[in-house]
Amino acid sequence: MRRASAIVFGSLFLALAITRAASPQSTAWPTERPPRPLPARAASFPPYQIRTLPNGLQVVAVSHHEQPAVSLRLLVRAGGAQDPPNKPGVAYLAASLLDQGTAGKNAEQIASTIDSIGGAIGAGAGSDITFINAAVMKDSFGLALDLVSDLVRHPAFTTEEIERQRQQILSGLKVSYDDPDYLAGVVFDRLVYGFHPYGKPDSGTPESIGAVTRDDLLAFHKRWFGANNAILAVVGDVSPDEAFEGAERAFGAWERVDLPAIKAEEPPPPTRRVVIIDRPAAAQTEIRVGNVSLPRRHRDYLALDIATKILGGEGGNRLHRVLRSERGLTYGASADLNARKDTGDIVAETDTRSEKTAEALRLIVEEIVRLQRQRVQQRELSDAQEYLTGSFPLTVETPSAIALQVLNAVFYGLDLNELQTYRERVNAISVEDIQRVAQQYLHPDKLSIVLVGDASIFAKDLAGVGFDQVERIPISELDLASADLRRHSPPPPVRLEPAAFRQASPAPSAGGIKDDSARALIARAVTAKGGLSLLRSIQTVRAESVATVQSDGINTDLPNTTTIRYPAAFRIDAMTPAGRLIQVFSAGQYWVQDPSGVHDAPESMAALIRASVQRDTVPLLLALNDGKVSASLTEVAEAGRQMPVLEVSLAGSASLTLIFDPITALLVKSKYRMAGPTGEVNVEEIYSNYRDVNGLKVPFTTEVRRDGAPAVHRTLRTFEFNVPVDPALFNKPS
């Protein structure tokens, strides 16, 4: 499974969501407090077994026989935290190469092998782990085990693939360094963790990635990749005996490694520090506020997690209420407890207009102070507890989900019985527990604060809200490896050649695109998005987002989950003020399920959704690359820059305008016409906040305008691709 902490695939079903949310009935939505939730439904645990092979490999088997499919998850207990000193990014680069060639297969052969059996495979790395995930049908279970074993044990790390992946990572970093959300996150980690391994960016820096050698990769693999430092989960239509026998056959010869006795480093104590990363002309400021906290296996984790939910999470979220509902300073605000293997942090975050930065910062700090000094109300605690206990069944609803829970427990050294008693433990947390952990782990006088935005607008206001000691660092001088975060000497020469500018052969002109310049732009856009091989490999998508619909001066949040099974099955589940809304487009048919029942969509709505499916970014780029749709190249002036434009002709004479960033070749805007209640309207979708999700560039923020007026602000929360998706999700209920 490839994952990231939210949607890239166009605006599926957005047209209908806007139409429904903006209907006249919306003015009658109730404004009183919602009713108490229903009692939490029972959570059933699929059977699982754990066994350790003679070579030390821990194997988790979860049986589930509803579908003839099997998923494999292999974790190696080494990630960015185990990178060599002064070379962050070694684990990240090594993980990106695991499925790009072994001693016996090159990247193309690996891709052909998994494609030939209708499976999916991918690899990645985090702070504490490197992982390989695969999903196949049951009759290919043995082949999948062999392939995963080959990838983890015998990576080739060829020079050609190293350079190709290096350039893709450097291209991603170039995009990330233009992303205020990314900058705020990595600088916050540096403030909180200092030079602790968690303070370094897992994906490295341009300088460190440029300096990684093949010897570094081989040494990292030799030191950490051994059977006694790994966990394998086998999930699906296999018995425990089949899972253990298969694991023994495929991994039994995997050698152990002599793991170094490394004492976990202590992060620096909380220290008050305010850093501005100055980005002139930025319209908004990204804000991060927090301090170091505790590791995942700490006995106070659950109580502090609930306290954080009250501050800024599901079931509570004081920050959202104050900053958005009461003051209108932001689209959203949140707080998270990031508990890792060795330590963790608490962070509150939001973004706001530049001129409101000081006010938003003051309110965040005030809420942290209030949580620490004042007892929470029992109702607030109950709301957070009810959310956690009510949503818990969703986290153990499928074999993959329960396997992830078991893997986490094994990895973090938790008591597996805690899965069975989760609800009881949540409900046992008291108001006194919340007050105790808030006083112990929140440090309002020692907060690490990061502000990424135009300092010329807001810096002068900070002293007035209590922050007179501020470090102001121009974005051009930022150096994450420096103690004061400033660059003091010219960086070493690094070939920062974005993947978008690498030499690529234009797509063949299969009929629609004759212009060499247009085909060259398409080739750049495909490469910038993640590369032709990766885009062709995408078979399923699952993403969670929040669409804030603006109508008659009222902002309404619509949490939604989008599920895609390519090539022709799309589903969105949304929570609206009128209740749950399900919309499905599958094999040319469109149906809707709402509180009144299941309905076939009228042809007018079906036409809207068919047009939206045509605009889905990944298949559209592939169709352009393959010459299956026609396009012509033009230019347009946007924000003082000449931007390359593709005018695309879709089926049914529909037209679509795609505007690309001239530097990165990423899609920044699309324009089209859409039927509205009173006639056709002009729609613009503006994409920003691109993040790298295992090689795929995903815009986590989308602004939608109708006839120039704001209509929807969509924020992606989670994003996964090539994950198991039940085909029954797209079947119309009787």
C-alpha cells in the first residue's frame, strides 16, 4: 500500500456535491446541537495468529475468506531515524529503489511480473520503518511471497536506477521547498527534535540526497535488512498454516543481522523559540505550534491522545471552533499527537491570511494554556470518547485494517490484548486524567513556533501578542542542517535537475496530437506527476478529504471518502447536513443513495459525472501521452508569468483547458464549462500544496470557483493507492 497523511484525481462528483449543498433546502438545516450518538456497535476481530520463524522473522497471519485475494505487508525496523549522520534521505532513497531492480530482475521485469497476475506492489520508508506492500489474487500468493522476498533481500541498487530515483527525489524536493505546508512541518520538526534523528527530514535535503552513494545504500541494507529485524503480515484468503508455510519457504533462508546496540537518543527539552520562514508575497501564513511529548508505548499515550482530540481533533476541536467558527480566520485548524517509537510531539496547526497571523497565533496559544490550566467539561471528554469508541470498528473492519493494528502493536512493543480492550480503556479516562497529562506534557511557556509566510506583513504584530524574540530567516537562506537554520556558506554543487526537465521521448502521435511541442509538454507533465510506469501501475485509490462548500455566505464542511477502481468504477461517500450521501459511477451507470433510499441519477446528473470522470487527472494524462485524445499547445499569462496551456478536446465535444507550472510542469489549474441550475457556468479548479506520495505528486488543496466566485475549498487528509478495494462497493443495492 502506498500512503500519505488525502484528492489528486480531478473533481470526481464535485459538481453534484456543489449542486446539492447549494440547493435552497440548505437554508433549513438545523443549527442546534446535534443529537447524542447512537450506542457504538460491536467490533468483531478477524482471527489472527503470530509466529516467529527460526531466523527471527515475525509473521502475522490474518485469515479472511470473503474474497480470493491476499495482501502482504513487510516491515523492516529501520527508516529515516537510522540514516547515517549528516546524510538524511538514505533510507528514503533505498526504499524507492527496492522495486526498481534486484540481482535477478530489472525494474521492467518486476513491473511485468506483478502486472501479469493483476497485482500491485510498492515500497517506501518512514521515520522508523521501511516497508514493501503487495496485493494479489490467492492463486498468485506464492509468486507474491517470492517477489517480496527477492525485493527485500537482493536489491540491485544499479547506478542507472540510483540516478533516476535521485533526480525524482530532487525534483520532488524542489516542489516541496515551494510548499509552505511542507516547510512548516520540516522546520517544526527541527525546532522540536533538534539534531535528534526525528529532527531530520526523512526525504533528505537537496545536498544530502546529492551526496548519497551506492556504498551508502549497500551499507544501510547490510546493517538493517535481516530477518530478525522484520515483521511480515499475510492477510486474506489463506489459512494460518498456509501463511506460515509460505513465509518459511520464501523467507526461511533470509539471514539474520547483528543489530547494533543503540541507545535511543533523548530529544532536547522544550524550549521557547519562534522562527519565521520569510516568503515574500505569500498570501497566507502556515502556523505550527507545539512541543516534544511522549513515545507511542508510554502509559499516558491514550489520555494525552484524548486531550489532543479535545484541543484540535475529531470529537472535540476547540481550535477549529475558535479560529474558524467564531473568528473566521481559517478554513480549518487541528492538533495532533505524533507518537513515534522513541519519542513524539504535540502540534497545533492552521493557516490564515497574512494580516491575521498574530491574532491566530495568540488564539492557538490561549487554547493550549486553557487546556493546561482549566479542567475540561465532562461533555467535551464524552464527545471525544464517543468519537473514538464509535469509529473504532472502522479501524478493525477489514483484515488489512486488523493486520495494520496488529503490526503496530508488534512494532511498538504493545500488549496485543489492548486491541480487545480499547473501548474500555478509552471510556476509563477521566477529567482528572486529562488535566494531569495536559499539565505534564503541554508547555505553553516553552512552545516551538513556526510561521511560514510574508514576514513584512505580520512580523511587526507579534510583539503585541507576546512574541518579541523572533528569528526571521529568508527562504533562500534556510538550511535544515545548520544549528541556527541559516546557510552560512554556498551549498555544495548538486545537480538539481527536476524530473520534469529530464530528456524524455515525446509521446507517440496515435491520432490526436500532432504538435511536437504539445507532446513534449505532455511528456514533462507525465514525468513530473510521477512517471509513466507509476501512472500506469495505479489500479485503485482511496482518499479522505473535507470539502468546504460556500453558499449564500455560509460555509459547510462535507467530510468525504473517494474510492476508485480503475478503469471505470468511482464512488464517493459524503456526510452532509441532510445525512449520508453515496454517489457511484460504475461501467457507465450512475446511482445515488441518500436517507430517502437508492435512486438512479437523472440523465442530466449522469452527464455531469461522466464529464467529471473524463477529467480525472491520471487517466487523462495517460490518454494524452498515448494520443487517445487531441490537444493543442498555447500560452496564457497568470500572475505575471507565461504558463503553458493544453487545450484538450474530450469525447462529446467537451473542451478542457489545462494550465501547467512552467518550472515544475505540474498541473496548477483546469478550466471547463458545466451545467448549472440556471444555465452553463465557467468552472476553475486551482491545485496547490503538492506533496510526494511514494513518487506520485498529489495536490492536497483544491480551490473551485464558479463564474469567478469561490464555491468549494477541498483539503485532502489521507491518500492511498494500489490498496485492496472491494468490488461490491460499486454494486447498486437492491
